[in-house]
Amino acid sequence: MNAILVVDNEKSMRDLLVIVLSKEGYLVETAEDGEKAVFLIEQNLFDLVITDMKMPHMDGMELLKIIKKTAPDTMVVMMTAFASMRTAVDAMKEGAHDYLVKPFQMEEIKLLIRNIFEKKRLRLENRLLRHELKGRSTLVDTVGTRSPKMLKVLELVRKVAESKSSVIIYGESGSGKELIARAIHEGSSRVNCPFVTINCSALPETLLESELFGYMQGAFTGAVAHKAGLFEIADEGSLLLDEIGDIPMPIQAKLLRVLQEQEFRRVGGTKSIKVDVRIIAATHRNLKKMVDEGDFREDLYYRLDVIPIHVPPLRDRVEDIPLLTNFFIREFNQVMRKTIEGVSPDMMEVLTRHEWKGNIRELKNSIERAMTVTSGQILMAHDFNSIPVPVSSTKTIAIPTVTPEDGFPLEDIIEKIERELLLKALDETSWVQNKAAKLLHLDFRSFRYRLSKYGIKKDKPPAGLP
């Protein structure tokens, strides 16, 4: 149960808030002045303190400073009948979460408190998740890169992470734009706050608006309760707007206001909500061309496109394909409880030559499919049925030359071809016999029989072969 301390020199206000907030399920205590509040805070752990600004002996601003020193995780809301922009700004600078102007509606304070505890819960979950993942790295860090183009991208990421400048990440679908955005967030001072993502192309206009900005109860059919939007959830953190080129014009205007004023209104709401969110945009489209064609706001474009980052497609960074392939194999080994050791050299050559229109996402899906269907320890060409294997990429089996004088001894020719196939399978599996048997779709007993038949041993060339 969340504990709230109400501090006000007016008994009627204290009593009213006790009645209202207790009915909401909160544990409420009161103090008539700042000194009594300090005493209670030293004895108890409160999730939230609601304090009047003007009180005898110790005013609300002084109490706020003490709370931030002695109980920094306690949220504080200021109440005042002497509202001004200066007092509000001063309170927020000192660490107040929000403020209320007397007289206020009880529904207003109930909604404010619900939102405070919802954001606190999300932050706690975020911290717990980060603690659980401590020591692990993002895909970008874990895999690394051998591509000169990607090395330049990562160097730019390191430079912009600590800046407050807006960033647009350009790149084809599946090229890893979200990974770059996450690397920017995790390299910044916002790392311990939420990293929130939304795919703007996946939602219709009305749903996208309510997801971004939230809505008030009764704002539309089905809005049975207030709901916080992603901007509120991402407060003090980062919000990735993926495929921002697909945002409709009306929402572009509202997004521009958030960038300019750092505030917005919920759907159906009249009160502006202040947030501190770093917006990172991503798109596969040419936003400058969209501006020229009238499909994207010019003012929003220049607000966002301060630092452009271009992520190269996978076909332009083939040096990274073996790294990514082995990373995904290790990842799926854990998920599928398998022990796949890698990809055959011939197939790795095919993977590096493939066009990868779907980029990293297509590669990952191909590895997952191959590992699902394979019966061996090495992924071979026949495991990748979705990827065409060029004939030139496979080693050919030599057909013995025969002449009319010699005739066409079919049995001898078949035996020579079989010997070469056995040797080829052993060579591709580093002479691991059970893997070579699976590669040839033979049971181990039949495979061993053929090795014995042709006298094939690792330290001895087979009889009859040069």
C-alpha cells in the first residue's frame, strides 16, 4: 500500500485529503507544519508528500529541500494558493514532481497521484530489469563490427549520446535502427530512465495519438479511465519514434509542440503536462524529399534532423555477416537447447553473397529456420531452403574420364564418386564422422561400412585415389 504524507496548516484541508485519499486505498498521515513533517519523514518511509507552499515556521520550499536530501526517492507535490510561474519553476528545479493550485478539484489530485505512482512503478521495473541485465551488453556491443562504415556510425553514436540534440536514424527496414537508438540511450545520462519505442506505421491516426499522448476518461468511446501516454511513461528517458515518416500531419503538429515546449495535452484534456523526453526518430524514408513534396512538415523536419545517422544495409557490411551469424546461433542454442557449432564454410560464403533485402532481421530469421529443421551440428546448404545456393559456390565432384577403348565401367565410376563424396563430407566437418554421416543422410553404421570398404582413414589416403 502506498503511503502519503499530507502537510498543511489548515486542518480542514488535511481532513479532506485524508478522507478522499484513504478511499482511494492509500495509507495517509498528516502534519500541520514542516517541522512535524520532518519528524515523521525521519521515522517513516513515505512514497509521496503533498505539502502546502506557505506555512509558518518552515515553508514548503524549505521542506522540499530537506526531503530531497533525506529521502530522495520520495515524490513531492506542492500546493499553493499563491501560484506564479516563478514559484512553480523554483519548485520543479528543487525536485518537486508537480504542483497544484488551490482551490483544486478532488478528481484532479486523485488523477495526479495515480499517474505519479504509475510512473514510479514503471521506473522501478526499469531499474530491476537493468539490474538483472547488468553485465550484459546490447547486440551492437556484443557482436562488434568489422565494417568500416559501421565503425563510423558507432563513433558518431558515442559523440551524440551525451548531447541533447535531436537525432534521426536513417536506414532500411531491419538494418538495426532500434539497436542504434538504444545504444544512444544507454550511452547517455538517461540510461537509468525508461527507453520507450513505438512503431508509428503500425497504428491508425486516432490510436497513435492516444498512445503517444494518453487520454482522459470519456474522451472517446471506450475511454473508461484515464490513461498515461508514452511521453509520460518515457519522462526523463528516451522515446524512439520508429518510422516517423508515416506520422499523419495533424499529429506532426502536436509532436512539434512537444519538441518546442516540452509539454502536451492528453486527448480530451485541457491541462498541459510537462515532460523531459529525448526524442530519437528513425525512418527508412527520405524525409527531405517528403518535405519537398508536402508530405512532411518542414519545421518538424529541421527540429528533428539536427544529427542524421545513416545505418548501412547488411549487404554493404558483409564483414559483419559471420559475426552476426555466430551470435544468432549462440542465441538460438540457448532458446532451443541445441548445440549447433556453426555454418559450413561453403554456406557461410553463400550467406555473405546473399542480397539480404530484409537486412539483419532476415538473417536472424534464416538462422532460426535453419536451426529448427537441421538434424546436424553444422548448418548446411539444405538447411537454408529459403536462400538460393549458387552452383558456383559448391565444390564439384569430378567424374572420372573414360574412353571408348576402356568402355564405361559404371560400377567403378560410382565407387569413385562415392569415395569423393565421403572425403568431401569428412573435409567439411573436420573429419567428425557422425557429422559427416548426417551430412550425407546416412546412418552411422552405413557410413562406417563405406569408410572401411574404401580404406578411408584420416592419416591414410583411400586406396585407388591419387
